Amino acid sequence: MAGHSKWANIKHKKAVTDAKRGKIFTRLIKEITVAARMGGSEIASNPRLRLAVEKANENNMPKDTVDRAIKRGAGELEGVNYEEIRYEGYGIGGAAIMVDCLTDNRVRTVAEVRHALSKNGGNLGTEGSVSFQFKYSGLLVFAPGASEEAILEAALEAGAEDIASHEDGSIEVVTSPAGYLQVKQALMAAGFRPEHAELTWRPLNETPLGHEEAQRMQKLLDALEGLDDVQEVYTSAVFDEE
């Protein structure tokens, strides 16, 4: 299956992540805390917590920081109770946007999200206005130059749902949420380390943006991702590489 060239988008996301390491830690601590509160502190029996801890390890978060977050979530240490909220809306060129937040103040969060959208050419929609345009999936992206045939064989054998090769040579493997870890571990065991791997909301239909629109959209996304209560931002936008 062939698809859009997305390597520029992945590289940009990685650069943004690296530049905001401190903020990444804050978001991971929140996610670990909520996961432990909802599903318990046992990593083996709590899939959401297992994924959050794995992501924390990939980002080199100190073990004692992870342990404290788990204990806070489990009620063993005092901490803030966060509420999960999702906001939906539209960005440049009509691109769909979903914003997942963890907050201790819903009024503050919705005001900040609405302001970031309206100030940068977007608008806040109603609940359910764009979420039907996304599907929750596991996603693994391999850099250009990887062996498509070998990845295809290993991924399908491990239970992947789909494999896409892009114009730039990058390869994308899609899994079910439940099969994500199994497929990822199988590919790594076969010697294929993904450049980018996550459980994410994938757009069912993409919104390609030209260079000027992409710059405006990136400014909007950066504004949303800069908010303290925002955990993840998902969009149907696909950026021009130029």
C-alpha cells in the first residue's frame, strides 16, 4: 500500500519532542498518575500504565520519578486529581483537530484551548464533531532505507493490521491497540527499531496542506501543545515537505 510522504512530519514531531523534554516529563508523570489511579499500580496487569512507563523509559525518565508517579496515582502519596477531557475542533484548511487534556481545572483548560485555536485561525467544535474522523491504532514508523519486505513479513507474522510504504522510503506499520506491544516487540527482536512508535488517533482521511497553510497550522499546533494541560494533539493535517 502506498501513501503520502510523512517523513517530514515525523522528523518535525521528534524535533519538537526533543526540544520540550521537560514538558514531556510533566505530561508523562500525569499520564502515569492517572493510569495508576484508574487501573492500579501493578504494571503487568494495567496495560495503560505499562505503555506509559515504557514511554517514560524511552524518554530516559528516572526510575524514582516513575515510581513516585505510580504511588501518587495509587493513593500511596498525596497528589493532584486530574480529569481527562477531550476537545475537538478545526484548524487551517478545515483540518480536524482533537486535543486530549489532563486537568485539575476544566474552566481554565477550555478557555486556554479555545483561545489558542481562535487566535491562530482555528475554532473549537462540539463534542463528537471530528472524533468520528479518527481511529485509535498502534503506529510504528521506520526510517527510509529499511527493508520493506523484511518488515512486512515480520509485522504481518506478529499480527499487524496494515503496512504502508511512502514516497520518501519510510515505512508505516499499523496495529490494533491490543496488538501494539506484541508487534513492536516482534519487530525490534527482528532487528527493526522504529523511529517513531505510539498508540495514537489516526485520521481516516488526511487533509494535505501546502507550504503556507502548513506554517500557519504548525503555529496553531505549537500553541495547543504549549498549554500545560494538553497531553496530546491529533490532526488530519499532512504537511508539505517544502
